[in-house]
Amino acid sequence: MSNATAFEQAQRDVKTLTRRPDNNDLLFLYAHFKQGSEGDVRGKRPGMLDMVGRAKYDAWAKLKGMDSEQAMQRYIDKVNALLATHK
């Protein structure tokens, strides 16, 4: 299975979790999904009152320069780990 196909499958699989992952796992998934699908972060950092948007932006910004294939693989690995513990 190609990395892109596995990435798409992981996106479907993550929706089947029966328990909500913790915030750190959710930020990891968000950042790696965005890096894998869109590349480096762009746009302005959200303001101080948008704490969730700011945390998501910062998590994604930390991955700046990471290859999209590597980001996809790390997303896939994290989803597989969560499937083992959150089903």
C-alpha cells in the first residue's frame, strides 16, 4: 500500500476511535495531517484570545521543513497506535 493510500485510510480509521485521544495526541494528529497534506504552515498566527487556534498553529509550525512523506508516515503510525489503545 502506498503512503498516500495508507494516509487516506488512517484518516478514515481515526474516526472510528471509541475514546477521545488526549489534547497532545490531537495536536500531534492535526499538525502531522496538515504538514502531510498541505506542507509548511502559512498565514498569520491566531490572536491570544483564540487559544485552540494558536495551539494548532504552533504545533503545525514546529514541523516546518518536514517532508510531507515523513509527516504522513508519522500520522499513520500515531493513528495505528491509537487504534490499539482507544478502541
